[in-house]
Amino acid sequence: MGILNATPDSFSGDGIASNEDALIARARAHIEDGADLLDVGGESSRPGSTPVSVEEELRRVTPIVQWLAANASMPFSIDTVKPAVAEAALRAGARIVNDVSGLADPGLAGVAADHGAYLVLMHNGWSLEARGIADQGDPIERVVREVERLAAFAERAGVGRDHLIADPGIGFGKTPDESLTLIARTAELRRRLAPLPILVGPSRKRFIGHVLDAPVDERSEGTLACVAVAAFEGAAIIRVHEVAPAVRASRLAWALRARRSAKDARE
């Protein structure tokens, strides 16, 4: 999943605001580099970022959403926490709602249901804290508990279980150790949350900088290590800023995984 940030304040420094041509060029590059999905966002989710209005978010994302709908053969998602933005993007051709808030606005589930769209359910520690929900203990147990709660709500709103995707929320209200644990135990998450596919988003995040003592623009190798592990452990979708190296790392990880699976079958 290639990232398209139509924002001026992305934590990774790759945001492109008010520049339709630059966004289209990045979309073309992601497609040429082998992306299977594209993810369009118009509001930064980094801590301390300034929230934007529905109107401003739509102004940022609408041109690239319309271009993708007309020119991209692959599905794309809208990365938003606002039902009105999701509604507009789905009407224009988006197929997935990537909600990083953990349904902070429950209306997102109804919008996804109305359009037969896929819905990403994220464990977001910051959202849970803001709502006064206790969220302690083993990170795997916390993610499983919260995603199951969100899945039950989404199903009641009309989203089919086969249209739900689980995201452990790497870096979202997690300590570096917790983010590392979630990636290392991706296979366990996959088993516990089946049949929901797992989406992992480690790209350039703070926990990589913590381990490697690296600023955000020097986290490519750390990102690729996480991509390879997540792919080997069975993640279905891996969200990245740099698509070409991630595709290569994933392909090799999947080849290794296939060899392990063949050995397990023989034994």
C-alpha cells in the first residue's frame, strides 16, 4: 500500500499540499514501483498536528481521488476520520476507508456499509486514552480486544465481516517496545483475528528511530526490516512511503515463508 499524503505537515516529511501535479507524479511512481493499493490522506495523524475542517480536507484530497478513479486500475483507500470525507471519496471511486482513529466517529462504519466498502479497524491507543478507556497489559491482548470490539460494532452497522481489515496501530499510542512486539508477533495477531486480514504500517515511524538512533529521513533500512518480518509473518497489507524496495523485501519474505510452510506440511 503506497502512501499519498496530501498534507503540508506529514511526520515523515513527504506531504504534498496544494500540488496536484506532484501528487499525480507520486501516484504514478507508486504504481510503476509495484504498489497493489494506494492510500490517500489529507490530514496528518501525527501527535500535535492541527486538525483541519471537512472542507479543507476535501480540497486537498479531491483532485488526486478523482485522478485515481479515472486512471488507476488498482483499488485505493481514503485515509480519514471524517464520515463526510469518506462519503465523498467513496462516491468518487475509493474502495476502502482507512480510519486511524478506531471509529472515534462511529458514523464511518455506516458510510462504509452504505457503499459496500472495506473498513480498516485500528487499535489507536491515543483515541482510547482520550475516551477514558482502560488499555493496559500485553499489546497483543489489547489489540485483539479492541479490534474485536470494533468489528462487532461495524458488523452491527452493516459492514460484512469479509470487508473488515485489522490494523494493530503501530506507533499510535504505543511505546517503541510495544510497536516492536506487535510486528514481531504478527503471525499471532493474524491467527487471533482471523479471518480479518492484517494491515501493518511501520514506515519511518518513531520506534525505528528509537532502535537505530536515526532521524525520520534515515529510517529506510529499519522500515524494510519491519516490512520483511511483517510479510514473513503473514501481514496481508503493508503501508509504506517507499514502494519499490518494500515490494522486493516482501517478495523475498513471501518466498521464504512458502519454504517454511512447505516444510511444516511435510512434517
